[in-house]
Amino acid sequence: MSGLTSEAVLPFGGEDRLFRLRLREIERLQSECGAGIGAVARRLIAGDAYLVDIAATLRLGLIGGGMFPPGGQRLGGGFDPRASS
């Protein structure tokens, strides 16, 4: 299963960007969103997503696509659900 991935090149932040969710990013996404990947996807598609669903998907997709984490943070909205308030 180590080759399991999902990726797309999409315009974002003024240029085409590679978004990739590998197992490592999917595991983090599930943990941060408190739901499985299917539930997160359904919420996004249905328009019932929480802020963390959107921000974590963007941020982790950018990081999985090779963007250094601070860049992924900046373009992904800078939202880190692990940060204390």
C-alpha cells in the first residue's frame, strides 16, 4: 500500500500547483479532521465541510505535492488546527 496516492495539478495562489495526498498526508488529515478520508471527502463535496476539513486538505495537499511546509502553511490559509489558541 505504500504507493497509494491521489494527486492533481490545479491553479492556486497565482500558479499551477501539485496537490498530492499520500498515505502520510491522509493519516494526518484524518487525525486533524477527526474523521476518515471518506467522511472528509463527503463533507467537502456536499458543502458541509468544517474549516479544518478545507484548510487541512489544502495544506497537506500542497505539502504532499512537494511544497516546503511553511509555504504550504501560507498558501493553505496558515491554519494549523494543532496550534493552541
